[in-house]
Amino acid sequence: MEKSAKSPTQPARAIVRHEGEAPRERSTCGWRNLLISRQDEDAAAWVHAVDIDGARLHYHQRATELYYVLEGEGILVLDGEEHPMRTGSLAQIPPGVVHGARGRMRVLVVGIPDISDDDLFFPGSE
């Protein structure tokens, strides 16, 4: 989705959203609540609350992701290396790092810049 350009006199609008009112959809990592996402023109990043469920290994060429575990525990796989994660754990995943997760975790995922559908790649499918 292409974003419209803002004029210097037109400030970005603030965004407030409650999880129970945010759209929910299936994603590569599980079920995500789109707290700030592609539906928001003025978003500088996207933020999803994700319930990890069958996460596929994937990577992004442009975006960095931050994973913050809100609750639960599991394993975050980064370029083939397993990292135990639990409530309060944080990981920064730079562009190009193949990643996926398993376990029972609720994760706040922040994508910077906003991750578009054309920045999602699966190893071996290039």
C-alpha cells in the first residue's frame, strides 16, 4: 500500500487503538492483532500483538523487527541458532536474518519501517 505524502503544514495524526477493537488475522507467525499496521496511513512502523502458532522461517530484506515477549515462553530461531525466550525477553532481528519461533508465546512485534507484503521472503523459495 502506498502512503500519501503529507504537506509540511499537515501533521501526521496520532493513532490510538485497543487490541480488542483491532483487526485480527492469520500471519506467517500465528494470529496477529493489527494494532498499528497497513491500514494506518501515518504509521512510522507497524505494531502487532502476535500469538505464536506454527511460525514459518522467513526474513525481510528492508525491515528490522523487534520481538518482545508479553507472556509465555518458547524458542526464537535466528539464522539457525535457537534462543530461549520468556516473558520480558526482547530480540532485535535485522534485515536478512532468517527467523521463526515456536512455543506458546504472546509477542509484541514492531516492524521498522512498516513491513509490506513485498518484504516477506521464505528461505529456499527465491
